[in-house]
Amino acid sequence: MLDQLGADRMANVPFSGIREIFEECDRLEDQGTDIVHLEIGRPDFDTPSPIKQGAIDALDRGDVHYTSNYGIQPLREELATKLEEENDIRYDPDDEIVVTCGATEAVFVTLLGIVEAGDEVLVPDPSWTYSAGIQLAGAEPVTYELDPQTGFQPDIDSLREAVSPETKLLIVNSPNNPTGGVLDEAHATEIRDFAVDNNLLVLSDEIYEKILYDDKTHQSLAALNAMRDRTVTINGFSKAYSMTGWRLGYLAAPAELVDPIIRARQYTSTCASSISQHAGVRAVGSGLHEPMVEAFERRRNRVSERIERIPGMTCPNPTGAFYAFPTLPEGYTDDREFVFSLLRESGVALVPGSVFGDAGKGRLRIAYSNSVERIDEAFDRLEHWL
């Protein structure tokens, strides 16, 4: 019998804390409990019909085979046009854009291609689960703070304290998961200056780019002076177009950075689904996301209204994505205990803030990826439970 079945590098890679919530929801629903889902980081809408038709047409044409590791040419050309017109960044569709199996794969192959043992990577705290991919690539995650007093903008002083001679890569996520914060122009400029001064590469995760409220605008870091050559821009179709199951994302970077990334990509999934890629061609530049964003804004407004009614619960108003990140109500300190007790006793599913890092302790992530009616039901249950 083998003494050790798992690789040593997996020892520090935790199971997803969000997945633990999903599994408890499944168990309770199997017992007949009605669960109000505010934990799921995905739109609850159907994929728009024109996008689905793009997939149907691809099937009818027989476009069902492997594609280039970079993705199909029509999609890369559409993305190059989108990036130039919407983000003010020019990329060559032939060797500077890579279509991936979701933005998650784009993040992972970027890390595999760029960092290694001995490198450090600066990660926002709180944030999505970048740290696991960094550890799998052999590097070390080092956190920097997002400041709730400024709507969860990056704390530049925290960045200066976190950087070291071993730091190679800085990760920025805007609009942000889990906070709903959106990087403003002033902080984007500070990030640019910091990256240039410390000669850092940057991974800019912009997957929630199109989900913005209150006349906010999106800041693409690669568009700033001196940033294009050091930045990998990551985006995808899951959030804006409600295409989570289609597994379609992309990355854009100068050819010198794409070269090591595409080498890693060749040995992962080979290529994104050809059918999903043809659907993606119909999505780019379509404006099909706009009705969903309008619905998310109505939901954001209702969540903010209901949070204000609960003593001790405070939250910077989210201006992007579809998450709120409030503090626990008055009298509570353990976010994990709070979430599981609420779920088991009242059927409301949230995510403990500590899942997203030390800065999330004592907070909750509320995903308003559910109807206004179900949001009200969740808060009615929460108030009654409190």
C-alpha cells in the first residue's frame, strides 16, 4: 500500500468554502427544506436566445472539432475589436488573445506560465480564490488590503508593506468579488505607478466589467501608460451574458507574455468548446447583457435597503458585480457559525466572509443573483431569526 497518495503541493490547498455551503444546501433541500439562495456567484437568468442560436448554428454546420489552442479566429477578431473600442487596448488577434475554458482557466494558466517557486504574488484581501492557483503554481500568495472606508479600493500603503524583492505579480480584480467594489481612476493610477516602480507584472481580472451601477466606469489597467506590456487582462462570458455553464473566457496580453501562458494552456484543456466559442461570437458587442444589469441594479438597491434595517449591519454600497459584503449584525462575531446556523434554522444561504481571506472575518457575502421577491423573503427570514 502506498503511504501517501496525494502530492505534497496539495497539502496547503483547501477545499472551497463556498462548495461547503452548496453541499449543505443540497443536504437540506433533499430533506424538503426551502432554501433561499444568496450564495451562488452566478446570474440566475437564461442565456440570451441569440447566443444560444450561435451554438445551434455551429452544431448544424458541424463545427464540433478541436480548435486552435488560441481559439477560433472569428472570436479572437471580435475580442480584439471589443478590447480596442471598449477598453482602449490594441491586441493582435493572432498571437495576443487566447480563448479559454472560462476565466478560471485563464487565471490558472497565467499563473502556471508566469510564476514559480520562490516568487511572491500580491493578492487582494478579501478576494476570490486566487491563492490556491498561486500555491499550485509553486509560488507564495501575499495579501494586501482593500479598504472598506473607500468602497474597498486597494490600500496603497498596504501594497507597499507587502511588496518584496521576491514579488513578481500583482493581482487586481475590478469590479470585485466579493465586495462589489469598483476600481476608480485615482486608485488605478496609483496601482499603475506602484507596478511600474516595483517592476511587477499584473493580472487584471475584469470578469465583472459590464456589471456596473451608478454611472460607474470600468478602468482597464492595461490601457494606462506603461501598463500594456506588463499586464495580462482576463475576462469572460459567464457573468455578463449568463453563460456560466458554457465555460468560455479569454485573456489578452503582449505576445511575449502569451508565449509561456499558451505553452501551459496546450497541456490543460487544449481548447475551449468549439460550440461555446461560436456562441461567444454572437455575444461580443451585442448589448445582450444590458437587461440583466438593469435587473441586478434593482436587486442591489433592495439588498442595500434591507441591510440598513438590521442593527449593526453596515456595508459600502456595491457599485459593480452582484455582491454585497456587509458586516455581521450586532452581537455576532463568528461569520462561519452565523452562516451555518442561519442556513440550518431559517433556510437562507449566504457565504462566510472569512472564505475570502482574513479581511472577510466578521462579514458576509450576499449574492443578489436571485429575484427581488426571494431577496425580500431571505431578509424577512433573517430578521425573524435574529
